[in-house]
Amino acid sequence: MDPSWLMDERAFAGDEHLDPGFVAAYDRKQGTVPDDAAAQDLAILRAHGVGAAATVVDLGAGTGRFVATIAPHVARVIAVDVSTPMLERLQQRLDAMDLTARVEVVRSGMLRYAHRGGPADAVHCRNVLHQLPDAFKVVALDRIARMLAPGGVLRLRDLVYDTTPDRLADHLEAWFATAVADPAVGYTADDLATHVRTEHSTFTWLLEPMLERTGFEIVDRVVHRGAYAAYTCVRRPSGP
Ligand SMILES: C[S@@+](CC[C@H](N)C(=O)[O-])C[C@H]1O[C@@H](n2cnc3c(N)ncnc32)[C@H](O)[C@@H]1O
């Protein structure tokens, strides 16, 4: 049974992610086909020794863009998401690519996902952590560290504020100015403002200590436009 203090992950999952109409249009809205970021994440994990015998967990797997990229290259992939429409789309993708037998699909929030079997060699989590308020981000990162083998890798991408408090307003306006006009092919300035108002992106100078306090060493950090962060983190042998 869940502890009384544990948040309702579906309630914080983003209404659009639970909406079959939004999910049907999701891949096009993400913009990049093929998914360059997924290909880059695969290359980074492989450079960290994630190979044919590896177990990889994708938390908040969405429509399965990363899962489909990595599944041919590792032994075990577990795709976790709280949204039924997202997982239905993911399953269609796996069926179309003949990858169904290579992927375990789990409908669960990342705070509740119970990892079974040997420890994971890598966890991937792209554009999901911001769904959680900061205290629960720490709970999620602690859980990720505990499901990883010592030396295991977390590849984390998320929307962040890489700025100082006094510059936040200008920073956000500059970010919104880079948005697209057509909501079908990307995120508009309105979409981004809604993100800031209703979701839980945080400052990089808060997120990075969260990673460190939960047992990760940040070995690589890239922040694009001050808003799109990609971290490669290695679980310290001493753990969380
Ligand atoms: C912006 S999408 C990203 C999907 C995918 N990672 C990608 O890069 O395309 C966010 C995903 O996180 C899922 N999600 C939201 N909150 C979650 C939670 N607490 N646990 C697991 N998945 C969650 C949503 O259902 C959605 O599929």
C-alpha cells in the first residue's frame, strides 16, 4: 500500500499526456525525426559500457522513441510510463518494428515502479522529471540510484532554468522567443508559458545538488538555450 504522503503521479503527469488526441500527435510535435537525441543517448550509454548484456530502464518512456532506439542493442529494456495512451502508442511502435519481444512494458509512475531482476546498468529519463515537485524529484532520483548497479549510468534530459533568480523573467522571455508558431510541429510560446506555470522545472543549481545528494557523479552536462539540459551521471560505488 502507498504511504499516505506519496503524491498522485497521474494527477501530475500532465493532462495532455493522458489525452489520446495529444498522444496521437505527440511524435510530430516533438519535431525531430529521426530522433537525434535518442541516437545521441544510445551512443553515450554505449560509450559507458552499456552493451549487449545490459538492462536499461526508460522512466516516462512516452511513445517509445528511445526504447525503440536502444532495444536492438541490449539484453533487457523496461519501458515505464504512467499514461495508458502513451503506452498504447509505444506498443504500436514496438509491434511495427518487431521489437515487442525485446521490451517489457510497465504502466507505473516512476515513484512506484518496483524494479525486479538484476540491477539496471542504465536508466534513461527524458523530459519527465519536471512533472514532479522538487522533493519528489529527490525521491525519484534516490529510487533510480537504488535500481542501478554501482557504476551504472543515468542519462537525464529535462527542461530547466539555467539562470539566476534575478534574470529569470528575461531568461523565460528569451526562451519563449525561440518557440515555434505552429503547435503541430513544436512547442509554442503559449505552450512554454503553460509549462512554467503548471509544471515543476527547476533551476540547474537546485537540480545538480539533488543528483549529487542521491549518489550520482555528473560526468557530462550540456544545457541548450539555458532550458534543455542533458546530464550523464554515474552512480557512485558508495551509492545513495
Ligand atoms: C514529455 S513526455 C516525454 C516522453 C519521452 N520520454 C520522450 O522523450 O519522448 C513525458 C512523459 O512522462 C510521463 N510521465 C509523467 N509523469 C510521470 C511519472 N510520475 N512517472 C512516469 N511517467 C510519467 C508522461 O505520461 C509522458 O509520457
